[in-house]
Amino acid sequence: MGHHVFVAMPYGTKEGLDFNVIYNDLIRPALKNDGFTVFRADEEMRAGDIRRDMFQELLIADIVVADLTINNPNVWYELGVRHALRKRGVILVSAREGAMPFDNASNRTLRYRVKNGVPDPEFVEHDRARLAEMARETVKAWYGRIVSPVYELLPYLEEPNWKTLAVGGAGEFWSKQRAWTDRVSVARRKQCPGDILVLAEEAPIQGLRLEAYRVAARALRQVEQFEFALEQIEHALEIAPDDIISRQEKGMLLGRIGQFENAKEWLKSLAQDHPTDAETCGLLGRVEKDEWVNTWRASPMNADERRVAARENIGLLREALDAYGAGFRNDATSYYCGINAVTLLHLHRHLLTNEKDEDTAAREKMEGGVMWAAISAISKETPQRRDYWARVTLAELATLCEDPKAVDDSYKYALAVADKDWFSLNSTIQQLTLLAQLGFRPDSVDAAMNTVERAIRKLVPPFVPRRVFLFTGHMIDAPDRPTERFPEDMTDFAKAAIERALDMFGAQEGDLALCEGACGGDLLFARAALDRKLHLQLRLPFDEPTFLRKSVSFAGPKWRDRYFDVKAQSAETRVLIMPAELGPTPEGHSDFERANLWQLYSALAWGPQKVRVIALWNGEASGKCGGTDHMIRAVEARAGQVEIIDTKRLLRELRSQREAAGRSSGAEG
């Protein structure tokens, strides 16, 4: 979605200029045609105080265009409010020559031409192009270039958090923002990063887009698609290079893909900018710890060999320990840093059994601090929010220090609020596995493992496909189609070609298939996927009755029956409705293009290396939004490979068959 623009300008005719015509013929089309959403306060027609909408727009808009042609007090006031609220994102325009007032003299002003009080017809296209270009440049410099004289002269002034400044009753933005945020939250809870990626591109302002990219990265990290998650964080950093959350996430992801040195350098740079931030220290500790673990997990070893390798690389353990310890000292409530520091202190002692333990006093003090931090966090629990991680911290502390019975009780206390979260329980198992592999306190660790594994066995682990097959292709020709593309009697040819493609890729049980479910290629692919025992997702761009009317039923009852047959097959088939999953398609967007991206991003979220794309296509641009050609361009833009089944070739084979049948019929006659 394009960025959001608010226009501050006079209304009506003033000083011989018709500003409504200037807005409608010049400013608005220049920006809308370039993909921006444009709003002027007088366009809010509901009853109420127009200032509410104006103040909200001045706060949240990515760009404010201020027309300073005449000395209109309202426009100057609105420009001043914007300069006070935001550092950047202002374009000044004027139809009259002359110097700007002192406070705005350094800002570039776009001059547009007028004739008889309206945009000059001879120059209006040129002026539209210049305004669109200036808007694009402003977006590119959105983060780095301060244009507000307030923030230039007061460098320590911080912008307000726009999300905390919602004014009741102001326009429709906040209700849309809440609905959008709710959709992202639902997608996050359902572990649907593909949904989040679509929503991220539809966020109406930079702040929401930044938030969505961060959420998408976290969701992708949780399903262990680290490189794809890193791509989303890079998008976030393009919007806000200094955003600490995005910088932290990038450091973590660099570590997860094994770029330990890059991760450490990145996080050390972040720590220099935020030297007392416990989260950054903890992430640096995690990278150091992962690098240490990698030295003795990288190749098959028995227990004794693992301990020797872990001991030989004890320096990396110390680096991780120091980083976690620094985080806990910086923030005594950070039980995450604390428990990791304590665990590594115990492992350090365990690995160096023949050396004097010089860390006993420090370890015992830190253990007490971790217990206090976790208990303090638990004391803040509410019925709606129980703190699994604080509770499991106490359980991990018991594993390090107490007998198996106490360990079992502690983990049961934590598991009571785990909310059947497979990812959280799996993370806990991974931490215990580390201790087990080094032979640390086997009785206590075994007690913990048994308790957590019993809880995991009660859950259905998330489905992780071996491969993902994405289909795109033509529907059966509509009755009024002037030229043949996919006639009904080509069905058997297309069916056989799709089956050959799936067999060539080795499609089998444990794979996932995605398509829309339209008559023609989609339903043939769906049937072939189910025959090979693939999990199937039909992703419909509309509610089912609308989809059936537009994309299935026109081809006849046979195709409608095929749709319901595929849908009713088994638990392996899911039907997902795009408006229900993502909300309504934003104004100005194509339902079909959105559906294509929804399918593509949902496939890629499992890892681009797993995705195989099959296209039933004649190689021509459809001239319609969201056609097969759009999907293929979207796949190729991500360097994806497409297996194209050429429908022109199939059509030639069909016509040859028709001719042969005709000759045979003639001979018989």
C-alpha cells in the first residue's frame, strides 16, 4: 500500500485562486496515481470537530503537503503543529514566487503554475510529475532527513509515540488501525507468517509497516525460517535504521543462521549505542552461547568427546557468561539474562571438575537474584496473563540446584500455565537437552525432561511440510470467451500434465499443496495432490458463495461437484477465506492480486528452498489484475523457479485429436 499523505491547504476560492480545483486536478491525482493515499480534512463528512481529524492526520501521516501560496493562518498553524509533532515528512508547495518566511526558508518549495486561478493546463501534467517525484524522494529520505526546524534546533527532543495519542472520535483511521492490529495479532497467534507479510504491505503508515515487519520476522523465526525472517527485518531497518527492536532481532537472526562473527559485531555496535540495555546483552550472550554449543554439536560425538570439546572451547562459554551477567547487572528484573548466566556458571564448574571453583559466592548471589526476579514477575500475574517464562526460570533454577522431586514439582508449576504452547515447551526441552548432552546432574535433568516430554506428548506438534507445492493456472473458458484458452475438452490433457509435474518433483505424503480452487487447473491440481496424500489448502479470495459464482459454477455442475468433492476429502484439506483471515481488501487493491500474494507468501514462509511452483499458462499477459502472469512475475521477483505447463501446446494436441476424430468419423460415414 502507498504511503499516507495529508494535504494542508486553503478551501474554496481565495485571492483569485480556486484551491478546490488545485487539490482535485493537481495535488490529489499526482499523489494517488503514484500509489499514495491522500486525505484533506474537509473530506471527513461526519458531524463533529474537524480539528480532531486534522490533528490526527498531522500526527500519523507519512507526508504532509502544505500549500503556502497565500498567507492562510490555518495552513501555517497546521504546518507548525506538524513541525512540533514529527521530525520529517513535509513537502511545501506554492503557486507564487518569493522567499519563504525565515523558519522555512531552508526547505525546498515546489512551485506549480496556475492560469485563471486554476492549474495551468499547459503545465499541469509536468507539475503533477514533479510533485509525485518529490513525494517519492521524501519517502526515501523519510528516516534520515530532518525538516522540522523544531527538531533541528532541539536535537534532544523526542517525537511522541503516535499510538498513545489517539483522539476519540477522530476520523476512521484509528478504528481501521485497531482492526489491522487485531488481524496481525491473530495471524501471529495462529503462526501464519504469510498472512502477516500480506498485512505488512497493506499497513497505511510507516509506523504500522515497521511494526508488521517486526512481527513477521518474529513469527518466521519461531518456525525456524531464519533467512526469510532476516529479510523482513531488513525491510524494517530500511524504515527505521536506529530501531532498537529491529536491530536486536537482526543480531539474533544472524546468529541463528550461523554468522556468529557478524552477529557479534552487530550486537556489539548496538551495545555501544545502548550500553545499559539488558536485552542487547542477553542477545549477545545467546550468540556467544550458540557459537560455543556449535563447537561440540557440529559433528557426531559421544558424551565424553562432547565434554572434552566443550572444555576446549571454554573461552566462548566465558564470553557468553560475561554478556548474560552484564545484562542481569544492568537490569535485575531480567531473569532471562540471570538464569542463563547462572546456568553457564554451573556448566563452567561442571566442565572444569579438577580446578578450583572460584565462582561459588558470585553464583550463589546471582541465584538469589534470579529467584527474586522470577518471583517478582510471577507476583504481577493476572488471570488473563500468566508468566510461563518466569515460572520455568524457577524450574530451571531447581534443575541446577535441587533434588529430582523438587525439579518435578517446579516444572509442573510452570506447565500449568504453558497454555498448550508447543513452541514454548520445545524451547524448554532444547535447554534441558543441552544439559543432558554434557552429563550435567543427570537425575535432576532426567526428572525435568520426563515431566516436560509428558506435556509435549499431549499436544499435536505443528505441521511442518517436507515440500510446498504452489499452483497457479487458467480456469475453464467462460462461455463468452472469444478465443480458446482452456476449453472443457482439454481437461484430460491438463490433468495428465499436472500429474506428471507433481510426480517429477516427487510429491508425496508429508508435502503441502496450495491453490485457489477455481474450475480448471486449480481443482485438477487439488485432486492430484490429494491422490498423492498431500495436505491441501484451498485459499479463496472471496466468501465461498461469491467464489463459486465467479470462479466455479459458470463452468457447469460437474466443476461445482469437483469443488465440493475436494473440499470434503479429509482432514488433509483446509478451506481458508481471505476476507476472514486478512480482513477486507483495502481500497484500490485487487482481490485476485492480493490472493496471489497471500498464497505465495504463505508458501515461502515455510522456506523458499522448499517451494515448487507449477503454472498452467499460455505465456501471455491476461490484461487483468491477479492473473496467472501476475503470480509468475511475483514468483520470479523472488528468484523462484516455475514449472510451466504450456497450454498452447496442450491446445495443439487437443486440436490434433479433434481432427483425427473428425477424420475417423468421416471415414466411418
